[in-house]
Amino acid sequence: MSWVEHKGVDFSRRGQLWKSILVLAIPVAAQMILQSLLGMADVIMVGVLGSAAIAAVGLAAKMHFLLLVLMSGLATGCSILLAQYLGARDYHRCQRTLAVTLVVGSAIMIPLMLVFGVAAHTWVGWINPDPEVVDLAAQYLVITAPVLIITQWIVIYEAALRTQGQTALPLLAGVVAAIVNILLNYALISGNWGFPAMGVAGAAWATVIARALQLMVLLGWVYGKKHNYALSLAQLREGFDRQQVARYLGFSLPLVANYAIWAIGNSTYHFVTGFAGTQALAVMGVIVPIESAFFALFVGLANASAVLVGRELGAGNNDNAWRLHQFFDRLTIVLLVVFSLSLWFLRPWIASIFDQLDAAATQLLLNTLAVFCLLVWVKIINMMRIIGVLRAGGDNRFTLITDTIVMWVFGLPIYMAAVFLSQLSFVYLYAFMFLEDGLKFIPVIRRVISRKWMNNLSER
């Protein structure tokens, strides 16, 4: 399969621009929605086991999300470089960058697999006070330990394919995994179709099998089609070259550190919520996949923005990159209004799906969703500007410093103080989670306007 030739964006042909956005954004958004619905399906399907099971699976899912964000940091570093190398038509460096990313990602995930598979029963107890929740969450994490390295390879290959505009295959593989996961959940959680009733362990095994199948579909297509990213053993060995690893890490480490610090902080919000009560944690377990489904379209748009802006920067077309930023900014605001209003009116229907929650927890869920609808705009706009614009130009140091300061100096300490030192309802506690995005809103705007993020990485 030959490399895709990339030309600059012609703004006089808006139809072509929209086609590029749709090709890049919609499959990514659809895949993320699938993953979110899958997470929601896990929570719903273990709901028959009680609130402790919901809280445990929600907690375990948050741990996987934390590491998924770290994986995404590595994959994003890869995709930023690939987009700029494609813009500069430097195809050998594309393959070498993919090999290095696979090697580095595997080296990071293997030790973490051991932490999940061997020691989960020990450290889960440090982050949750409920013994039943701890036991069930640890059981889930031990079984799903191999998912970490499987998912790392999936995320890297998906990012690489998307930079070439090839988004259909990752979506297809995600659909296959989602269907298999839901069917196996049904069979293994409650013991349907003659299978044993395994409870939370059944949900875990369903996840392992579905993720393994997803990777097989991706690699089977890449190597079956002899794609440019079907790396040979010789090309994979380039990923162990110390000089190349050092160059990749020199660019990606601030980005990975940013993702890791953000992911740890984001998960800390979830863990601290456990000390606000099992009811609050159960509501949080429901909210997380709903948030993810809402964010899906905007993550897809941010991915499209990063790829298109990155290509323009790699080709030296800074004016086009700026116009693309303005276009995505306006589009984001319009979609935010539409989606926030839609979710507001769908709140009663969403609450009715989780009928295993008691009346108090259901009302808490309704009120928490209302807070989300009112405050989500600040988080989304920051996300679009950071992921879709600043990181497209490799402006990783600024985002690392900004995210670290606002989260760990202001956001988390204030939230923890509210949980441990007050008797506030979880509705108000949840609102505190948006404080950090409010604090970094102005610095991010000023950074974008300065244009200091407009870097041509292909020249380095």
C-alpha cells in the first residue's frame, strides 16, 4: 500500500475541508462512543449484583482509564510526529517512529501488568475504605492485567492509522470488540447460555477476550494488506536504537508526563469520592461512561484538528494552521450548545436506565448530570485548544506546566478539603471538579493567540 500524499488545505473548497474533518473525526468519535457505551454496559450488567459491584467495576474502570490516558500520551506523541513527517513526506521516519513507540509503550506496560496481576489486592485497599468494593475491584484488575499491553498496541496502531486518514478499520475493530464484550458479559456475569455465573470475574474475562480479538483484527488487516505500518522485524529492531529512543522520549516525555499527571489527578478525584460514601461512588461509576460518551465527539474533533493542523505546520503553512484553529473553535461552541441542551432533557431517561439505584441515588444522579451540563463547556474548549492546537505544534512544555499547577496546586487540594472537611452534597463536590479548567481557561487562550505553538517538528 503506497503512502497517502498530503497537500495543504484549500479554504476556498469548504466541501473538501468538511470531508477531511468527517473522515478523521466521526470514526474516532463513534469508536469512543462505543467504548463509553461498553463501559456503561459493564456497569449496567453487573448492576444485578448490587451497589458494591457497580462501585467496584467503576473503580477498576477508572484505573484502566488512568493507564489508557498514559497510553494515549505515548500514542499522541507518535501521531503528532507522524502527522508532521507526513506533511514533510518523510516516510521512513514515520515507520521508525511507530517502531520506537511500540517498544517504549511495551517497556512501560509490562511492569504495570505485574502490579495489576500480582499486587492488586494490596494497593486497592489504600484507595478505597469499603472491603467488599476492594475485593471485587482487585478481582477484576488481576484478571484484566494482560489487557494493558494489548490496549497499548491497539492505541498506538489506531493513532498511526488515523494520521493517514484511515479511520474505518479502528472503528470496525472497536465494533467487533464491543459486540463480543457485551455478549460475553451476558453469558458470564449471570450464567446465561449454559455458562457458569462468574459475577464481576465474568465481566473481567469478557473484557480480556474482546480486547485480544480487537488487536487481532487490527494486526490481521495491517499485515494482510501489507500496509506501510506492517513493520518487519528489521524495522521493529530500529525501535530499540538508543539514539532514536532518546529523540522520541525527548519530544514525548513532557507530553507523556502531562498525560500521566493529569490521569493520576483525574483518578484521584474518583478515589477521594469514595470517602464521600459508596452512594457517591456508585453515582460516579455511572457518570464516568456518560461523560466519556459526551466527550467522544469532541475528542474526535480534537484528533481531526491535531492531524490537520499538524500537517499544515509540517508543510510550513502556518496561516492555514491558524485558520483551521479558528474554524474548529467556532464549530466546537456550536456543538457544545446542542449537546449540552440535549443531555439536559435526556437526564430522566438516563436515570431510568439505572433502576437498580435507590431513590436518593437516582436524584443525586439527576442533579449531578445537571451540573455537568452547565459546566462542561469550559472543559471541552480547553481540551480542543490543548489537544487540537497546542499539541499539534509540539507545545508540550507549556501544557505540562499549566496542567500540573492548576490541578495539583489548586483543583485537587480544594476538592479534597471539600470532601474531608465539609458535609457538602456530592452535587456540590462534583462542581469543584471543574474548578481547575476554569483556572487555566485564560492562560490557554493567551498561549494560542501568541502563536508560539507553531513549530515545524519535521525540521528537527
